[in-house]
Amino acid sequence: MPISRFYKIESAVDEPHSVKLSLRQAALLASLFGFVFIFLEKRSLFIRHCACLSSLVWGVWFTTHMATRFLSMIPFVGIAFNFLSALVGLLALAALALLAYHAFHKRKVIVVPLAGLCEEWSRTDS
């Protein structure tokens, strides 16, 4: 199954936003520090979408990091969980870098399995 079935990239439109930065700068920072921008940004769906994806990546990384750190205390197999923790950390870093790159170039990354969740969180009326 090709990986392109799981995501698609769309161009973002210029829209008013409430953060005192340019749209590119705000989207870049939202892709890196997402949870903060979910609460700061009130109008721009693009910035909130970038913040949502970033928050999900950070949440997955934190959850797997805590689980693998706990499981790494098991004798003899703990080294495998340490390796898994490092691998997930590198994948999360690569995902954040990719999201930040696309956000800076005003491209909206839509991850198909998470599309409904991010659209729900991105709405400004909630």
C-alpha cells in the first residue's frame, strides 16, 4: 500500500489570524509548539490545524516515551525498549521537522486517519 494514501498536502489560503506574526512564522511556530497555539490562535484554521498536528505528534511521543521507559526496567529485554524509545524520538523529530517545513511554505498536511480529529480541533467556534 503506498504511503501517499495516508496523507495529502493542500495549499493554505491567506486568512486573518490573531497572533502578531506573519502567517508563515505563526504556522512554523505552531508546528513546533502546537499546544500553546491551540489556545493563542482564535481565527486562523490553518494555524490551528498545524498546532493540532504538532500536539498529536508530541502526545504520541510523550506516551510512547513514558511507556518504553517504564518497560525498559524489565531485565534483559529493557535494552530493546530503550532502542524503541530512541527510534520513536527520532521519528517524532522528523515528523515535526516535516510539519514545520510544510507549514512555513503554507502547505496544509492532512493525515487521513487523523483528518476528522484535526478538523474538529481546528474549528474556531469550539
